[in-house]
Amino acid sequence: MKLFNLFNKTIYDIGFDSLENPIFYNAPIGIRFEIGGEDDVYIKKGMTRKLHPNPKYVNKAVERASRIFDALPRKDWILRIDLSDEREIKKILKVLQLVPSHEKVLNKYEEDGEKMTHCELYWSLNDIDWSSETIIREIILADIGGLNCLVSAVYLLHPNENVLYHLYDDRGLDLVAKDKRMLYPLYERFNDWILDYDRETIDHIFKNEHDTFELSNLLEFLNKLEEKNIYYQLNKIREEAIMVEVVVPGQRWEIEFLDDGTVDVEKFISDKDFYDESELNGLFREFRD
């Protein structure tokens, strides 16, 4: 399937009739993160005291946006960049350190009697060398002294997981998906970065998802054990956890799923020696009250 078709099919599956900014406000399920920090956006440099992007502000924004992206699947991304001027293509290839796009789609239209061209560039990122940090950094810089055509123009889509990552500029990032279970771990992990203006809406989306998510994790694990014909039994030692005891040759595993979403694993491995019944005396001697 062509990248253009796969991209648009996935966008439709996520819940868009067509890709439209602002992404967060046009998607059924999503999170809007605040990327720019508390530092000043600009600093004055040189004799003329000309304003320049503040490296501290930029680096913190890049780190925040990168941490969110790095929490998503690593492979199978499609990159799309939208341009209103084809003459910008050479510039973005150089700045983003990209090879020429695998697909280019031109949409010609008229606006107020003027002929316009909308250009969509697509890359299958599995097939090229690329740097997520480079792309993120240049988007962060785009509206504060960088390549302005990158503002609200870059989309990273994962068609297998139905998730869209859209860093629109240094201020914010929209993350949307077909299934809120895909986003819930990021909602929990990066909750402090959620944009306060939209927090109530986002909290409502993920309301009661905590219990559902934890249960689905446990059920998925049990289903995998059964699929592999691995023996297990359920137990409850702590009030805040459900234990799965797994027995395989020479090993016993205790896996506890805690109510805060964490999983504790303890393994007991045999020394592979066999003993006679006299060893039972040691059991009572060493472990008596």
C-alpha cells in the first residue's frame, strides 16, 4: 500500500475525516502536552543585543518532546511533512538531514482567485537513516528563529498502533490514538506536562481507565501463559497486589501486579540437586518459629 493511502487510512481509523489542525481538538482521543518550559524563550546576544533562541529553553523543550516520543514504539513510523511552497523542499531536506521523500502528493486549488499548491511529502522511516532528535529540535526552533515552514507541518504516524505524534512548535505536542489504552501509560507517566488549559478534558477521557488498564495487563499476561501452556495459579499475599505463581522446570516465579501499575517479579531457581528425606529435617530446623 502506498504511504499516502496507508497514512490516510490510519488517520480515518483514529477518528479523523481528514487531517486537520489543531490535531488535539479534532481527534476523539488524545493528549495535549506543554513542551516549552518556564525559561525565557529568547536571550540577548552581542553588541546589538539581538534576540536569539535561549539554548536552555530549547534544550529542555527538546528533551521533553523526545522523552514522550521515546516512550512510543521504536519502528514502523511514517513521516509526513506538509508544505505550501515546493521551493522549501531542499531546505527541509538539508535541515532535517533527510533523503528525498519516498512519495510526494500535490494538491492544487484556488483561494480568493489565487492558484495555490499544497504539497505532502512522505517517508517510510524504516527504510532510511534519520534522527528523531534532529527533527524534534528543528520543529522546536521553527517559530523562534528556525525554518518557519515546519510549524504545524510535521506528523509522525505509527500505522500498526494507530497513534499520531504531532509536535506543532516549541509550545506544544498533540498525541492522539484510536485506543486510549495506547495513550494511558503516557498520560500517567507524563501527567505533569499536560497542558493545564485542556487538563479537565483530558482527565475525563482517561477517567476510570486506570483499573481497566491494569486488569487488561494482567489478563494479557495470563492469556500468554495459557497460549504457551505454562502452568500458573493465582494468589494474593499483599492487599494491593494480585500474584501469579508460575512453575517451569527448575524454576518458580512470583509475579505481582500492583494497584499502582507496577509489576514485581521474584524468581526461585533450583540448584538442580536432589536430596533424600533427611533434608526435610533441615526444613523444620531452619524455618521453625
